[in-house]
Amino acid sequence: GESLSPFFSNPSLSSRFQSFFSRERMAFSETGGLYGPWPSPGAPNVRCVRTKEWKLIHNVSPDTWELYNMNRDPDEKTNLVFEEKRVFNRLKNKMHKILSD
């Protein structure tokens, strides 16, 4: 590994370091299940993008969406896809970008 101390002792490096970690980090996953309500043994049928606060799930077949605030609802009980349109559209666009790259 490398020491991170130069980032903390050099003001210009420190601001770049803080800028990097202040950006929203996102994870993407996709899976295909053999069982469940919409089995898909041949191709991924569930896609997900996740930030620290939000989780967006796309069930490819039957084309349904789920959005959860992970800070307030870690058990994913309340789908906010219709209540949080701005968050939904932002994460949906990120997912489409990931899939098209």
C-alpha cells in the first residue's frame, strides 16, 4: 500500500482527495434467478444501482421498478418510486448509462 499522509499535509492534494470522496459513489449489480416470481435461468433479470442513501431495482421481466431510502427503510418495505420521482429518474438514467457503456 501507499501512505495517504501526503494528501493530508499538502493542501492542494488534500482538496483533490476530499473532492474525490465527496462525490456520490454508486454500485451496480445484475442477477438472474432460477426461482422466485419471475425466474430467468438464461439472462440477468434484476438490475440494481445503489448509493449510500438510495437503492433502485429494475425487475426486467415484468418491467417493474422499486426505489428505497436505505437510511430510513433498510428492510425495503416502502417502495418510493412514485413519491421520489427526481431520485428515481436520476438513478434510472445512471443505470441506463452504465448499461450502455
